[in-house]
Amino acid sequence: MIARKMGLKYAQVSNGAIDMLASILICKEVSKNQLLLRGGEICDRLYYVDAGLVRQFYYKQGRDITEHFACEDDLCLNAESYLLRKPTTLMIEALEPTVVYGIPYEPLRSLMDSNKEINRMYRLMLESILMQTYLRLDSFRLESASERYQRFLKESPGIVRRVPLLHIASYLLMSPETLSRVRAKL
Amino acid sequence: MIARKMGLKYAQVSNGAIDMLASILICKEVSKNQLLLRGGEICDRLYYVDAGLVRQFYYKQGRDITEHFACEDDLCLNAESYLLRKPTTLMIEALEPTVVYGIPYEPLRSLMDSNKEINRMYRLMLESILMQTYLRLDSFRLESASERYQRFLKESPGIVRRVPLLHIASYLLMSPETLSRVRAKL
DNA sequence: CGCCGAGTTGAACTGAATCAAGAAACGTGG
DNA sequence: CCACGTTTCTTGATTCAGTTCAACTCGGCG
């Protein structure tokens, strides 16, 4: 069911491949404000959010910085930890009651070795994440606080209403006060 | 020769795979200040720089913004254009006499279908680029102009001396004047 | 030699951060 | 269902890093 959604969102995989993918998926439920991944752990899963909303964040100079939001049908990848198999400083927290499906590292690698479609699906996921990341980098170039917020509003209207201003501000690289003022002017 | 370097840098591919990779590589020489890719073209190659130095840049609000530098043994990927097959606004310019090897899109896809090692190599390339991009995003969070420059110095000492200040400034998200002052203080 | 682009330096300006105080919303227990 | 405390958000005043604009210096090259 979830495997089908995943497989079809990024590639057009066959029923056989969907079944194989389903066989390695691991479902996890997280309640509001619970951590899905703690600092120091190795992130062994590439997450697909089925329901709810999570954020990836870390502490820098004592501040809580949100790096990514993922809601229904979004991917959540802890690249450095998942790919290099090392302890993470980037945590994942559920901002709502959430259900995620994780693709564990090793099982995915073996599945990719034996199945071309899964291999292709993963490649397309990576490519999609990469392009998203480039877009995000770009938005920090020459855009004012207000422009960054308006872009976010347009690109992720669903998230804005569900997340505390504080997290959106750090995600958009501005102080909560600035975001509040930006909003007041719109 | 170049295929061997490439194959070994990102994966540990066999001689057979190296030969296959070599068979699709396209070599191109570009002289100083020449464009390797013009705006409006579709970027059909994932480039590997053999010798010299290139930058990727685009115009935004009339300014020339450098997005990426690639020198010897670095990759240069025009993600949006290469992956989505659409005309680019991101150009590539040689800052020195340069030799690049391009991996063309379609031939790579078919090679990946028939050869697992090449497939794996490309996957590792993508993963590597993705992690680099995340690091770069991070450095824009809570780092001052001076800190960004010092990080760049440490991470890419080879590039600093070979590139006009102007391009480094836009790459690091600051005005040339600011970079000049930052340098003066070190 | 004198031009030209690249880099430096100075002064004024500005967008956003910070600090501080108050208002609104939220939820928990009585 | 309300009262209270806590958290989240807003608003104002001040400060500061970095931009902008302008003038000047330097080094290379025709």
C-alpha cells in the first residue's frame, strides 16, 4: 500500500518491485513532540512520511535550527548519517502525531543489487532530493527575509499553518521577530 | 585512464566497468574565459574536470552569481538541466585553460541498466554531491562573512589563489568589498 | 606611457539581529 | 468551564554586520 505510493511517486515500478519494497519497509508511529531520531544515533532509515509532520533540526551555537520539514508523502533523509553510517547531530522530531515508513540501509542496498527497478527508484529519489536542496540554496542568494517567506508560503502552503513560527523562522534563516514583522506586513 | 580515476574515486570498479565508462566519455578542451555551457542550452553531460578550473554561475537581478567551483578531479553537475532535460540558466565558464570529460546522459542511463558497477558509481557520485550541498547550506546558517571565508579557505585552499575575488565573494554570499575587508583582517 | 579591470578603502545607509517588555493562545488541574 | 501558568507571538527601541556608492590604488598589457 505505502510501498505502492512510494514506488509510483518516484518511478513507475511493477507490482513485483512494490512487493519487494514492502517487504523491507519498517513502520513507526511517533506521538507529538517525540523524537524519531536522537543525537548520537546512527540513522539507519530513509523515511517516508505517511501521515503527520516531522522536522529535522540540530543545535548550533546553542540555538535550535530547523533544517527540513517533511509532511505527508515527503521524504526525510539524514544524508550524512544514513550514507556514511556515522552518529548524527541532526535530530528528527514529530510536530504532530506521525506515521513514517523507514527504508533500512542494508536491506535497501541488497534489494538494489538484485532489483533494477528499486535501484532506479532510489536513484530518482536521490535526484529529486538533490534538486530540492539546490533550490533551497538558491533561495538564500539575494532574497530578503520577506521574499524567502513568500517563497516558502507558495511552495509549502500546507506546512506554514501547522508549524510554530519559531521553527519556520530558523528554517528560513531569520529571527522569530523578523518573521513576525514580515507576516504583519502581508 | 580518466575513466579509471573516476571509477576509483567514487567506487571500486573493475577493469571491465572502467572500459565501458571510457567508451562513453567525451573529452572537451576549453580555453580561459570560454563558456563550456551557455544559457538556454540543455546540459547533456555530467562533467569531471581533468585539468584546469571551471565555475558554474547565473545571473540574478542583473548580478553574476557563482554557484560552484570545480577544479582537478572535481565533479560539475548541472542538476536541473541534466536530470530534467531542460534548458539551463546556469552557465559553465572555464577560469583557466581546462580539460573536462563529460558523461552524456542517455549513454550513461543505458550503461547503468546493463552494468551494476557503473550504476553503483553514479549512485555514489550523487550521494557525494548531495552531502557537499548540505554542508554548503549549513555554512550559510549562523556564520558571519569572515567565518564563511575561513571555512572556504580551509576546505578549498587550492581554489582561493586561482580565482578572482569577485567570484569568490558571490560564491560566499557577500559583496566584493566585504570580502576584501575580511581578507585585510587576516 | 597611459589605459583598464581588479582590488582596496572610506563614509553613509539599511535590513535584520538583539534586547526587552507586553499580549495572546494554549493546556492543565482544580 | 474557568483560572493560572507557560509558551508562543508581537511590538518597540537600539545596535550592528554587511551593502552601497564613490573615490582611489595597483598591476598588467597594448
